[in-house]
Amino acid sequence: MVRSAILGTGSYLPKKRVSNKELEEIVDTSDEWIKTRTGIEARHIISDGETNSVLAQKAAEMAIEMAGISPEDLDLVIAATLTPDMPMPSVACLVQDAIGAKNAGAFDLYATCSGFLYGLTVADGLIRADISKKILVIGSETLSRRVNWKDRTTCVLFGDGAGAVVLGASSENNRGIMSACLHSDGSLGGLLTIRGLGTRHDLKKTLENEWQYIEMNGREVFKHATRALEAVSIEAIEAAGWADASMIDLFIPHQANIRIIEHMRERLGISRERVFINIDKYGNTSAASIPIALDEANRKGRLFPGARVLMSAFGGGFTWASVAMRW
Ligand code: ACO
């Protein structure tokens, strides 16, 4: 059976780092509140000249280099994002041009914080169907442009960044993506939304109502996220044919809140040292969070051949997803 495997990883964070202490000067918050409620200590934010596609390009180049391929070997670029440079052209097309992936198709995928796992699942299907050979899957976000820096309930949570992987066919039977589970519930979409800047409302109305910013009912999202993440993680473990979560060598959850991660870890029965956490450094980078964590884990030597890796994410829409793989 053909499986798809990750051949290379990359990630890139904007240079500018903003600590909780610095946010204390902008909104009525405290380092103590942010740390205890979320686990976040700092986040990286784009400066002038840095855009979503620039971050994505840098992460992509690292992944391509590690994979030992040429950009011309890619036949598809998928960029998961909810904060593209602009509606058209897509981030994927901007990256395709910037890296010289002359033989690749390119499209953006819009599934919020679960976007990278959705992208990985689509890419896995295309490779297993022998439609594509090598696919670049990116998760890249610049949510700093979509948060209201006067709203303490959201602005402390998010950060910018990008991660990328090159996916290709694996000749080894025991390597690659073993299962992928995708879910959604659009009826709850209003609990986490950016109402404006689509085509439903005109720009004047959007700006008057400040609908260009992210709005979130944090408590409700928290409740749904914990339930959904536990269920989808169990589903992916079972679909991979693993006895239970104790078989996982590294769990890479979406980095939205340390309390959500800790809740999941306890419910699934995974020991602390087998969970990868970097929310303290970067905050919630939405679709970029899992590929950034995956790249850091890879470069730190936390992944070894055959390692069982579980990745689970939850985000606006609502969407949620889990992918189980052997490294
Ligand atoms: N600093 C200080 N106080 C604050 C802050 C802040 N930054 N933000 C909120 N508070 C206050 C509130 O006003 C409230 O005060 P009150 O009791 O006087 O009304 C109090 O702190 C408690 O607020 P809660 O919202 O109940 O705090 P909670 O413990 O739920 O934490 C949080 C909020 C961190 C947002 C949490 O609910 C959460 O993480 N939710 C899930 C987020 C998530 O997973 N999102 C999904 C992915 S994002 C995406 O898809 C783009």
C-alpha cells in the first residue's frame, strides 16, 4: 500500500517578539493572567514588509531543503490560512512563484486552526491516488492583522508564523500517514468569527461596526474544543490500528491554550514528556501552530524513524481534525 510521508519540515517566525509585559502597556491585562489562563508568555508579530506569504515562503524553503528536492519537483502547493495577503492571488500562488515551483498547481485551503491537518489529509489522498508525487503543505497566519488591539479578550491570544512540510510517497510500509479524521459543525460558527471583510457586508458597514476583527466567546469555544479534541484524537488512534494513546511517542496538539492541552493529555492518558508544547513562545498561530511545532520537534530530534505521532486541532467554523502517522 502506498502511504504518504513527511520528507522535510520548516518553520519561520517574524523577528518582532511581543511579551505579555509589553501588552500590559496596551490593554488592561497582566502577565500573570495571560500565563495562568493560557500558558502564553510571548508571541511574534509581523512588521512592515513581512506578509503571510513571506513567512510561508521561508518555511517552505526550509522544508524543501530538508527534503532534498528541487522546487520544480513539487506538483502541488497547498497553503492553509485564514489570513491571506489578499483574496487574490492566493498565498499558495505567491509562494509557488517566489520559490520557483514551476510545475506545481497551487491553492489556499480555509479551515482555520485545523487547516494544516485538513491540507495534510487532502495531500495524503492525492499522493495515495497517484495524482500527485510531491506536495508542499503550508500553514501560515498573520492574525495580528485581524485582532482588535483594544480587546484584551482576544489580542493576548494570537501570534503570527508559518510552518511547512513536503509530503511524498513512502516506499516503506510502516511509515507515513496512518489515519486522518476531519469534522465540522457550522451551526456553532458564530462563537468564533470575523464577520466583515468577506462579501456579505460592504466595507463601510464593516469598519463602522469593527467587524474586521476576530470575535470569540472564549468560554464556549473552550468547552467545545476540549470535547471535540478528545473524541477526534481517540477516533484517529483507533483508525490507525493503535491499541490506545499510550502507544503515542509524540502528541502535537494545536497550541491554543495550555489548559485545553493539559485536559486532553489527561483524558487520553499521555504522559507530559510525550506532548510537544511551544504555546509559551508563540501563542496561538492558528493553522501555523502544528507545522511550526512539528518542525521544532523534528529539529530537536524528538522524532525518530517509526515514531507514532498524533496531531489534533480545533478552530473556527467550527472545524476539528486529527492525523496519526508513523515518522
Ligand atoms: N486580561 C485580564 N483579564 C481578562 C483578559 C485578559 N487578557 N481576558 C479576559 N479577562 C477577564 C474577563 O473579562 C473575565 O472577567 P469577569 O469575570 O470580570 O467578567 C475573566 O477574565 C474571565 O474570563 P473568561 O473568558 O471566563 O476566561 P477563561 O478562563 O475562559 O479564558 C480564554 C479565556 C483564554 C479565551 C479561554 O476561554 C480559551 O482559551 N478559549 C478557547 C480558545 C480557542 O481554543 N480558540 C480556538 C482556536 S482559535 C481559531 O480558530 C482562530
